[in-house]
Amino acid sequence: MKKILGLLAIAFSLSAFQYPTNTQDFYPNGLKVHGRGVHIVADSEIEKNKIFKDTTYKTNKQKDIQFGYHDCATNCRYIEQLMRYGHGERPVGLDMQSDNKWTGYPRSKSSDIDLSFKFDGLKLADRIIAYAPGNTVVDEKWTGVATFFTKAPFVACSLNISDFSTAYMDISVKKSSVKNDIPNRIRMIENVEGNYQSGFMYSIMWFSDRFQYSLECVNPGFGLKLKKDLVDFAKQIDREIS
């Protein structure tokens, strides 16, 4: 199976259509080519790109400053779904019987997913809801896994781990978005989105030399302490799975 070329900048996933050549300086979307891996770049390099100049991004940024969060927009349904998982709803297709192990249906055990890396599940969770394969398949191995689980004080969480060593990933991160409080990791500023109808999703992303980690946790309320809880939780997870 062909490797996938991916490009990330801030928390946005961008698609490119070819591997960069030795003489290519920019991707078709205008972002600069840095090469395989995670790269901390100047804010101006990201912000001058047209993708980050749209009205929605500016509006959300203004709300962040005023309220400390922005409305969930297209993610409202996802927040509501995680809330239902936390309250006992079973994911559709959990433990579905299938002879095709390459379908993305959720499993009750992480060992039921053939991964490109070692992952023994998430032991610090209060309750595991499900594991689901993701990302892509390379050499008959899934290169990503999502773990849905409960962990107080949140109602439910999702941890996504992506192995980008099997694909060409050129990841650019704004310098002002980086925190250094997880040892030997590039950690991005935590984000909160939602409203008091759907609930709030607290999210954080960090990178090692090989993996991208994305943690999303939901709670019916908004609070600065929950943001701190999310960061502390990310540190615990990183220690467990490193």
C-alpha cells in the first residue's frame, strides 16, 4: 500500500498531492517545505498562508480572547456523541463480527488491532469504552489507534495516536503555540470549544519524534481548572505510553 503524504500546521490537517522534490520550496497550498518530521516555525510563516485568513478562523480567535473558548460549530455533534459514550452508550459496531480486519469498526481490546507500533491499551483510564483503528494501513499494519474512555473529572475522552514514521509527514507548528512542559515533546497550546447546550471539548496535541498524540475530553461545563486538568492528564498519558 502506498505511503500517505500529510502536512500539518497548527491543528489543521492539509493535503498535498506529491512528495516534495529536492528543488521544491513550497507545497501547492503555499506552506513551506521543511522535510520529514515536526518543525517549529515563525508565526508569520503560518499566518501569511491563505488557509488561516478566512473569516471563521478570525471569528473564533476573537471569541477565544473574549470568552476563553470558541463555539463548536461543526464539532457539536462529536461533543454530544462523546458525552453519550461517557454516559453508557455503546459505539455502533462494537465487537462486530467480521472476517475483514481492515474495517474501522471499534473493538473492546487493543490487541484486536494490528498496529505498526506497540500499544497495550490505556491503563490509567477509569473505564475503556472502545478502541478503533485509524490513520492508514502500511505493510498490513494500522498506523493509528483511537481510544475512547472515561476519566474524571471529564465525562469521556478520546486519545488518538498516529505513527507518522511510516509516511512522509512534514509538520509545521507555530512558535507561539508551543509549550515545553512535557519532557522531550513538542506540545501545542490547549484548546476549548463548545457551548452550554452540547457541552465543551478540551483538546491538546503533542508530538514525539515518531508519534502525534491528540487528546480530546468533554465536560458539560467550562472552567480554567479543566484546562489544567487536561494538561496534567496529557503528561500522565505520555509517561505511561512512552
